Amino acid sequence: MQTLLGNEQLKRGLAAAFASGRLSHCYLLAGPAGSGKHTLARILCAAMECTAEGGQRPCGSCLQCRKVLDKLHPDVITVDEPDKKTVSVELIRKTREDVFIKPNEGLRKVYVIPRAMDMNPAAQNALLKVIEEPPEYAAFLLLTDAAERLLPTIRSRAVTLRLSPLSEAEGVAALSRRCPGRSPEELRDAWSRSGGFLGQAEALLSEAEALAPETRSFADCFARRDRMGLTELLVPMERLKREQLLSLLNQWAELLSQALLVRSGLPGTWEAARKIGQSRTGVACMEALCSLRRSVELLQGNIGVGNLCGALQVWLDIRE
Ligand SMILES: [Zn+2]
């Protein structure tokens, strides 16, 4: 069974509640991205459905636990429309109707709202009506990275579980298990920039992998003031599709923004950005960044890809 790392105090409190069966019908799981909200939600759902007699809950092995952990339990319901920007009041109203239909097979019907902060006030008020007086078997888990975006009336009816950062030793060890094959430096570096949250450290590592080869070359040329290299990179790019070039230039702009952060003493996400920040001046980075932003705007208009790549050879020229 997936376990929540760290957060000892929170886990002790929950273990006591699980053992005594005194579970709240509404929990607010609060913490930044990558802090373990989803893992905790899954454990809570399992604890609510677990049918093991005595012993530790959730047991992780009874049929109900297994269904929850495999995301197959019919009474654990995710309330979200991921393709929409907000969690709509219509969706919450539909949920409210569903709440009054008894569980299929579980002890409870658990509603998980993964983007609770994206409910507008109307949706929150609609939810409030049902969490004020839910049927006995209903439970709600509200996940949010911004608890303050929820109405005080909602917050006051929920038990807040706040996720904490992990210690460095714990975090780096967990990261090396999840991302095998990385050097200790890479791991420590990602960890130091993650704010202490494993999910963010993992995202940082995979982001570094996600850099396009052209972006890595650009970073290299720009950092080394390699004018020829830059030309050799840009010429074949004239054959790219508009969308491809746009996505590359956006990545280059992000790279330079991070290089500027590095220059102002903040940690940049990408190693490539650090190299630039260490070897080029802030003015050089800023000028190149402005050129890239202008290029992105032009590309969104009518300019031809070939013309733009030609112009970029001049605009990104390395003078100092
Ligand atoms: Zn169980």
C-alpha cells in the first residue's frame, strides 16, 4: 500500500481516529502541489471503507481496501471535470443528488474533490448545503493547495489536514528510490529546490529531462558565447512547423527567465539555466529574453518561420 512519507504528527492523529472509528465526514487536505494530498486522500478513503476486524486500518488487503487502492471502488467518487477550468456549480448539484443514493457496496460513499480551490462561491455554497447535513454514510475529501480560497463556512465544517515538508534525509532517500539512476548531486539539487515536497522534486527532475535537444544546444551556445553554434542551430530550424518553433522559443524564454533568477541569487529549476546565469550578464539575458518574447508574438501573427529564424540570428547575436 502506498504510504505517506513524513507528516508524523498528522499520521498519529489519523491512526487514533481510524482505530476508534471517530472519522469526520469532511476533511480538508491542504498542501502545495506534490506534497502528498492525493496519497493521503487514497489512504483516508481506504480507511473509511476498510472492513478488517481490529488491527490497523486501513489494512490494505481486504476486498474493500484493494478496490479503493486500485481506484475501482464504486463508492469512492472523484468530483472533477479535468478539462474545465473551474469546478462548476452544476457538477456540485449533480453530486448533491447522488449523495442521497445509498452506497453500492461500501460502508460509506466518499466524494473526493481534487481541485476544491477551483470551486467558485456558487459551487461552494451548493456543496455547503450537503456537508452541513449529509446522510450518515457520506464523506467528503476536499483537496486544495490554497485553503484560503475556500469559504470560511466550508473550512469551519471540515477537519483540516495540513501536509508538511519532508526532512532532507527522508526526501532525498525517497527521491532516489523513485528516480533511480540519478547522481547524488542531481538528487540533492532537485531536493534543495523542491521546498521539501517530494512530488515537486520529482517534477523538477523530469522537467530537466523534458528539455528539447534544441534547447540544450541553445543554452550551451548562449552560455559559451558561441556565435557559429547558434547559427548552425537556427538554420535547420527554418524548416520547423510554426507550432514546433513556438514551443521551442517558449522553452528558451523560460530558460532565460530562470537564468535571470539565478543571477539574482535565486535557484533556477534547470541546470542549463544555472550555467547561463553563471556565465552571462543580466543585461545579456534580458536582451535575449526580450527578443524571444517579441519572436513569440510575431510567430503568433503572420511572420514566416524562415524569416523569423533569420531575424533571430541577428537578435540573439552575442556581442559582449
Ligand atoms: Zn481493509
